[in-house]
Amino acid sequence: MAGKFARSWALLKASADVLRSDKSLLMFPLMSGICTLLVAATFLLPVGIEVLADERIRAYGVAHQLSPLHYAFLFLFYLAQYTVIIFFNTALAAVATARLRGDEADVNYGLAVARSRFGTILGYAVIAATVGVILRSLQERLGLIGRLVVGLIGLAWTVATFLVVPVLANEEVGPLEAVKRSVDMLQRTWGENLVGNVGIGLAFGIITTAAVLVSVLLVMGAAASQSLSLLVVTLTIVVIGLALLGMIQSSLQGVYAVALYRYVDEGEGGAGFDQQVLQQAFRSKS
């Protein structure tokens, strides 16, 4: 396991090198974040009413079951969010793929690739939204046990579909075939993608925790100064800083996924990725 984390860390550093060489990759999580906020704002009032109703019912010790209408609304919300996220992730994967091959690519190129795959992206978003609604249904019906089951199923789904986005960006396949391709590649990677993704999440979890603590201290200091302008400036810096961290993490995960996809599919990760490390990470199953 230590070897897996060491290799995954090396692959993470290679992903960071790609991001440093092409900072335009950060534009995709930025656009995705803005669009998902707009989608969330559109659904905010109905969702807020549902949450408040849910909390009031739970306060009386009564299990709350969503009605079919609520499930339909939840599905539409998931569908809109997943469509936006997958669209921009596919655009990022297209540019990252070109960069790893040594080709030139820009934001417009990535968006053009994503637009050309929009039908498949929408189809996969339907699948992801359906899975999300089913998991929510299980969670509501099974209580504490349901949360544990949902957590395990959700983890399995995340792992199985980790390479769907690079597949969408590089192959002319349907949404179901993209999922099958991702699962097939997963079976050939010995779980390295899971270890690497956990490694990225853990690293940024530590960084984000430290950033939040520093942010709290800065905001408390600004509030203690009783200067409204200083407090506003501090809050602005904190929000921008945390958003930037999220954008960097999303970009690194996108590049990392593309590198794994390229090695499994083509036998090489691309510029900056050590071939020996990749060979050790993805040796064939006996």
C-alpha cells in the first residue's frame, strides 16, 4: 500500500506540473462552479422548503418519505447539476489529453469537444441522476443503515465511473458504453485510481483544513478591528482563496484521470509522467 501511495504521489506531482504549464485548465472548474451555483439558485427556494419541512417532521420523530413529485424534482435538480459538471469536466479532459500528447489546445477547443459530445454527456447525466435519486431513496427508507449502505454504494459508483469523463472526451461512445469502458479500465488498474484520488482528496483536505483555520483567525482579527472595510476585504480574500483551492483540486483530479486513461488505453501517460512509475502502477493482472 505504501508503494501505491508513493506512486500515486508521483503521478499527482506530474499532474501538478501539467497544471502549472497550462493554467487555463483552471477556467473549466471556474465556469463549472459559476454554472452550478446558478443552477442551485434556480432550485434553491423549493429545496429550502423541502429541507425545512423535512427537519420539522423529523423533530416530531416521524420518518419523512419523499413523495413521487419530490423525487421527480430531485431528479431534475441532479440532472441539471450533473450535466453542467460533466460538460466542463469533459472539456477539461479534452484539453488535458491534448497537452499530454504534446499538442496545443485552449479553452475554446475543450468547450468545442464537450459540445460535440453533449448528447452523450446528457445521457450519462441521466444515469448519474437516476443513481443519485435511488441512493437518496435508500437513505430515506433505511435510516442509519441506509446511510451506511448509501455510502458504500456511492463509493463503489464513484470508483467504477472514475474514468467515464476521459472516455467521453476521447471516444465516440454512448453513455452506457462509457460506463462499461470505465469499469473495464478499473479492472486493469489494480485500484490505483482509487488510491490516487483518495491521495488527492487527503492532501487537499489537509490544505483546506489549514486554510480554513487561518481564514477563521483572519476574519476574527478583522472583526476585532471593528473596521467594516477590512472585514469585507478579508472575507473576499478568504472566499477567493478557498474557491481557488477547489479549482486546483478539481483540475488536478481531471488531469490525473486523463493520465490513467491514456496509460491504460495507449500504454503511456504523456509528457511529465514517468513511464516506469506508470508500469509499476498498472501492471497487468495474472
